[in-house]
Amino acid sequence: MDMKLRVGLVIFGVLIIGVLIRHPQALAQGTSSGYRIDESYIGPGGSLESGSTGYKLEPGQQTTGNPGGVGDSSSTNYTAQSGNTTTSDPRLVCVVNSGSLNFGALSTSLVVSSVASFSVLNYTSYGYVATILGSTPSNGSHNLDAMSSTGPSVAGTEQFGINLRDNGPLLTDPDVGADPLQVPSGSFSYGVAAGGYNTVNQYRYVAGETIASGPKSSGQTDYTISYIINASTITPGGQYSGNQTILCTGTY
């Protein structure tokens, strides 16, 4: 029995657009016992310094071809550096890095495995979810049994399951997969494997379930999907194939 699987991608996002109205000039100044803003305009075009005993803010400079405020503001305890303005447009990027898998021959005595990977990056969308869609691989009218409950690989029992972890080589478990990788680091990226798919050597497959998510605006997270397949003595022989889709949705 031979098995092939193709993994695809859909990106879906719902954008919420807000409008900010900026008045051309301030009509009142801001003061308190500890702070003072001499001109209530912070950004390019300001002409007055603002300061107090512990804080100082110098106006950004505006140059031809560069409308953004540029320069440093500092005091004894604080420093602020200003430069180009970043965009406030939400951005969601999801890429499948390996789209076609070939498991080779299935076996009733040994688990077969493979991996696919995808990456997600989101900016100002307050998070995302990644969902997997599609039926298990089929041969004619027979689909491999999906692991609807999270559990271990059991040789000789027909199973199709996945997780998003680095699975260790045990007596009946393959050495397959990798944990989610935060790019550039865990200080900037926050993607995690979803419940049911985040336990080492435990697998599951339910089409339509969330397999990964980011709780807030995040840098890139690289995910590795570990696939395992077991066949039983009554699994029909022949070539199995299937298609699956990763659906990435921004949350707001």
C-alpha cells in the first residue's frame, strides 16, 4: 500500500478599519505638577521643547522627502528615539513550506511517518488561528481512520493522526517532528500548538479543528506537522492519496 498526501493553504482575514482625525493645531497646553507639554503636538513640525525636572521632549525635525519626525529626546533617566512611522495596516502571512508528502509503503507492524511545515506571521491583527481541513487519505471508497481522540501510535491498528511537537523515539513511536520555532525569538513571537496537538507522542486528527494559534500580534512562528499512519490487517491494499488545507484566520 502506497500513500501520498498534498497540503495546501488558504488565508482568511476580517479587517476592522478605524479612522483617526487629527486636528491641525492644539488649542490648549497640557500641564501637571510633574509634567509639562508646551505645545500639544508631538511629531514632525513641532517647534517648541517640552520638559520638566525629570523629562524632556524635543520636537522631531522635518526634512524634504522625509515627513517623519527624526531625532532623540532625552533626560537624566529617560531617552526616546524617533524615526520613520510604521504602518498601522493589519498583516497576516501564512506559508506552507512543504506541500507534498510521500509516506511510501504502509505496514501492519511498523508506523510510517512524515512531516510538513508552515509559517505564520501577523502584525496588528491581535492574533490568529490556524485550522486544518480535509478528509484523511483514501483508496477508492475507503478513508483511513482518523484519530478523533488524542492518543498514542499503535502498530497494527488503522490510524491517521498528527501533532505539532518534537516526538521522541520510543518503542512504538517514531522520531519525527519539531516543536514550534519562534522567529526571531520568544520575546517577539508567540505562536503555540493548540490543545490536542501539543503533547509529545500523542496524536489526533479532526478536520476543522484549530491546530495552532497566536494570542496577540506576533512575529513569525514556524510549525512542523508530524503525521503518523498505521495500517491493520483489514486495511484495503492499494494506493492512498488525499488533500488537506491549512486555513489561517486573523482575530480582532
